[in-house]
Amino acid sequence: MELLAPAGSFAALRAAVENGADAVYLGGKMYSARASAANFSSEELQAALDYCHIRGVKVYVSVNTLLRDDELDGALMYLADLYRWGADAVIVQDLGLIKRARQELPELELHGSTQMTLHSTGDVQAAEDLGLKRVVLARELGLAAIGEIKAHTALELEVFVHGALCICYSGQCLMSSLIGGRSGNRGRCAQPCRQPYQMLGLDVPGPYVLSPRDLCLIQHLDGLRQAGAASLKIEGRLKSPDYVGVVVRTYRAALDGQPYEPQELSSVFNRGFTTAHISDQPPTDLITYLPPAREERTGSARDTYSSPRAVRRVRAHLWARLRQGDSLELTLVDEDGVHAQARGSIAAEPAKGSGISPELLREKLLRLGNDPLEIVEFEVELEQGVHLPVSELNRTRRELVTQWEKQRLAGYKQRDLPPGSSAVPLPPKAKMGGVQIAVTVSDVASTEAAVKAGAHLIYFSGQVYRKTPLDWLAELTQAWEIGRRAGVPVFVHLERITENHMFPEIERALLRHSFDGVLLGNFGTWRRVKTMFPDIPVHADWSFNVFNSWAVQHLAEEGAALITASLELKLSDIKAICGRSPLDVGVVAHGPLESMVSKHCWFRDQGCRLQCQSQTVQLKDEKGFVFPVRFDRWCRMHIFNSRELSLLDHLERLKDSGISLLRVEGRTKDPNWIGQVVTAYKRRLAGEEVHLAGEFTKGHYFRGVL
């Protein structure tokens, strides 16, 4: 298995390489999901690539943020540069960037970021169809789930084994952007999960209720190998070089079956350790609850990155030949089969004394203190009684090292971009009629209220926040019949997180009921639905993180009938997408907004007695804002924004954007609320002046995100 280490700076890069990393991942100054790391300028990045490749270490460059249409061309040019500079792969999230890169830069290896929220077999198979070579799995998966996915894909699977955890599924967190406009999907996460909160409705051990401990899976390496993990990833592009060095060194020893000291991992920054979900059982030690420790922790890896002396070396065989009248000839072959030769510029002369000895040649030619070479075999053909200045021995040795480094880099430096085909978009869809209203609902009564108020489309979610009834979609067919009588389509709404173990239950439920289409939030569910109902219309939810028109193109080619724009887009960006979209485009316009979805449950920490079915829980931050919390039937936690969204007063601009559908989020609301809101939007669309009471947010539709 590959040991993959973070590098947020050149010092951290050296610490990773010198302590045994097989590969490193790093970011440039743009398009990186750790924008607050030091990161690498173009010149530094090229130097980093050379440094690693000389030492036999791969480099993966993170370009794993969501991109607007006006950023895609620049990102593609950057990817082309990365290929020419020798990057071994690029880590990506954005569907539009992936689509264009596969067509325009076909030789560039792409890895799917954990920001893609790949958490099921179908998700990974979809990534394989996209042309990715490797995916970084969601950190919520255990060994059994990883093994099941690996059994159905040829892709390399990369798994986090150490470092900071997100409480939310990566790629699905909007909390930072909704609170302060800094998007984690754009590399600007402000880490609101690390802040204290007052828990309303539940007694907990401390205020840090969203702050996970750090992951440590050093005791599970054999299990990961058996599950099929190809790469073990250490988190930490914001961490110090000491942290990187100590963690890499410890995991390197464990992987190699060498003695190691697990307590060394505690000598560098950590929030306490957890194995999280790796055992396929819910953890009870995930959350820190208590304030973070303030003590300074410094490990013992400084010498490996602060000294110019090489620690990590490439093993090689060296031959030396010196005869009277000839210059010194050096030939080297390293463990990877790379050849290098150097020849001196001065001919050897008869010595006045005993001449150069084999011991002197060995001493001078193997003086490689700062060079990353280890000569494990040295052979010499030396004529007795010849003389050559020591300076000439040193110069020829230095020339050999230079030639060897050039040969190590030759395969990277000689990469030309093969011609790719330009991506050709599908033609934009002609806009027909006005804006329609869709409503998400949980029950029949809410369906009736929405239809009566004039909704054009129902997304039926069912009782996802209740443990009973066993079939959470029990009322779906009844809701569909209400819609059929009124001429209103009823789509079933499936959750954005659907791990493999959920699919048998989902499939049984779908086969029991009638519905007109599906609103879904991930590729894994989509693949299952297409197999079961190949002709049914599919609407893609906002969890696909559609940020540009090329992402729409991909979803259109997959067979979507409508896409829901990212909740982090400005209306002006949505308007640009609508102008190019071959599909109808919808937006969420009103109601509660989910800011997080988490596999963790606080009630479980106290011993689950189904408290979630009777207790109401809210979070209150230090500014007094209150965030409602719901728990679903699969024991996931959903945190909602402190203020609900409303675009009622901005419908003219919404209509002008070119959208086809606006959506009211009503599945946590009662029928009366749904009827009032849908009626208000219907009247406003008809030109009437109408308002709704309450304090609302406009989301990102007018401010955008960083």
C-alpha cells in the first residue's frame, strides 16, 4: 500500500519525503481545498516535483474546488501546465472540470477527491465511468464497506488513516458558507465545527459538540490491506513539518513491519484519537466535547527537513574505471534501472609515488552527504600507479550526480501534451413557459396542502425523520394518486447519503409504490434507480454541487431531466448556466436549509434509547443564533441553518435568471405552513404584492461565496 503524505509547505514536503512517504499531495496557489495552507507557487511547485521525482516519490496536486464557468478555462490551462511539469496525478472534485479534462487532457491522471462524497459502490463505479483512476473514499466507511466497493471496481481506493476529521460528509457541508460566506467546497472553510455551542434540549459533557477527535488507524493497516485499499492518506496540509515527519515515520515503520512507538503520534498536534467508523460500528469516542489542549507539542523530526544532508536515498550500483592516458569514467545504475554516466576532462598521468588507491577512489566517489544516493555496490577498474587530482575526482562525481538527476527526471520533463478533442456542449434547451413551483413534503396531508395551493410538482420524501413506520414511504402511492387526480407529478425524493447497506431497503420501498419520477442526490442511487426504472425521469438534487454549465452537460448525458443548482451559486452565475443548459434548472427558493449531514449522533454517545424520536435538540452559537437539528431513520444527524431561506421578495430576478423551477423545502413543515408559502409564491408569480412574516436569509443568491 502507498503511504501518502500532506505537504502544505516545502519544509513539510521534505519532512514527508525524508521520513518515507511513497507519495505526497499538495496544492498550488489556486483551486486548492486548503487555501489557508502556505501552498506552492508555480516555481515552487516545479521545484517540489523535481525534488520528489529524483527521490522516487509521486506527487499529486489538489485542484479540488468547485469552479464557476469563468474559471474553467484557467483551471484547464493550469492542469495542462501540471501535466507538462510532471505531476503524477491531479485530485479533482468539480464534475465540469473532470468532463473537460478527460476530453481535452486525456493523458492526465485524475483522482476523485473526498469532496466528491463517494460512499457507495455505485458512486465509485460512476467515477470509473468518468475516467478517474483513483478515488478518495468518504471517511465514514468501514472496512467491510471498503471491501465491498473494491470487489466491484478496478479503481484504486485511497483511504484516510490519520489526522483531522470532518463531522459532516465531505463535499456536503454548507455551514461555513451559510454562516460567513466562506465555502469549504471552494477551499475556504472557516471550521465552524471547531467552535463551542450550547446544546439546547440535551446535556452533553462539553460545548465542543461538533469537533471530532483525530483519526488514527495505525492498528488497522492489515485490515485496510485486506479490504483492498491502495493508498493510505494522512491528513494535514495545514500541519507543521514536525507533525508530517513524525506521523509519516511512524506509519512507515508500521507498514514495513518495523518496530515503532505509537505514543510518538501523541507528541505532535492532536485532539485525542479515534478510529471513527473503520470497524463498521458507530464510534462512541468521536467527539472531543472539551476545549482543545493548549500545550505545545513538538515531535522529533526536525533534523530530517532542516538539515541539507539527505536522509532518504535511492540505492544504486557504481562502476569506476581509470587508466593511464584516459579520463575517469563513472557509470551508475540505480534500483529503478535508471542509467547515468560521466567522464572526466583530465587524463590520468603516471604517479610520482604510489598513485591513487581503490580506497581513495571509494572515499571521494562515495562522498554523497547531500545527494539522495546510496551506493550499495561499488566496483572499480584501476590501473596501478596513476595520478589524478582529487578536485577532478570530486568534479566528475558531481557531474555524475547531475546526469543521474537529469535521467531521473527525463520521463517527466519530456512530456508533451497529446492532442485532445475539444469538448462540445449539447445545445441549450429552449425555455418554455414560466417558472413552476415544486415542494418537498413528508406526508399525504402536506401533499394535499401543496397541490391545493397550486404546486406544479411534488417531491415526496416520506418519514425520513421517524423510525416508524418501517416503510418510510408508506404514503407515497396515496400521495401519487392525489397528484394524478390534480394533474401534478409526484416524484419520490431519496436521500443524498445512501451507503450500500441502505439499498435493499430503498429498493423494496420503491417497488411497493407508484410515482412519476425521482429526485436523488448521488450517483450510487442513480445507478440503482436506472437499473430498476430505466425510463423514469430523474431530477438531480443540489448535493451534486453543480457549479458550472459543464457539470450540467455531464448530468444531461447521464440522463437527468432537471438539475438543481448549487446552493452556493449567485443568481448571476445561475443565469449564465441557464443560458447554456440543455436541461431545465431548478433552485431551492424557500424553507429550511441543511448546513450539515453527519453520521454521528450525540444520543448514541449517551446510550441510544431512541431519544431522537421524542427529544428536540438545537445548537446555539456564541452570537446567539440557533440551529435546529433533526435525526433520520438511518441514525444520521442533520443540522439546519439558523435562518430559513426566502426569495419571495426577489422573484422577478429569479424569473429573469432563466430557471424553470423554484423549490419550497417543506418536509419538516406542517400542511398549514406549506399551504401558506405555496400560495404566497403563486400570487407573487402572478404579479400580486404579498409578503411572509419572519426573519429570512437570501442565502448566497446575491452575495456568493469565497
